[in-house]
Amino acid sequence: MTDFSEVCNILGELFANYKQDKDFKDFIEFNDLGLPLAYLAREKLALPSEDGARYILETWEIFLDGLGLEDTGFTDLNSVLDA
């Protein structure tokens, strides 16, 4: 299972670098809370509350489900996209 800080790093990178990517457009629009929260946590601009962490983890599950992946302990966005 991927560590929460890595989840924030991965989702934060996705949000920062793939906002305009047509392949992720629907996912990013649907997860308009979880992705920005992950980005803020990644950049150490804010610490997520318990509810915020729940949104981030729900976004993570939706992301993996959309890619047809199980959480095997990813270390970065490339490892997820390459899986």
C-alpha cells in the first residue's frame, strides 16, 4: 500500500502537470477537492484535516480504479503510469 505522503506527491504531481491533458480532464474535474488538497500537502502549503485526508484517499482509489490498478506501493507518478 502506498504511503499517504507518496499518495499526496503522486496526486499533487498529476494535478500540477496534467491539468490540461485531455486523458485526465474528466478525472481532474470530478476530483476537484482531493487533487488540490493533495497538491497543497505535497507542496507543504497546508496539512490536510481528517476530512481532507479522506478526500485525498478517495481520489487515490478512484485514480487507481480508473487505471485498473491495485495499490502495490507506488513511489511516484511514473511508477503508476507505467504499471
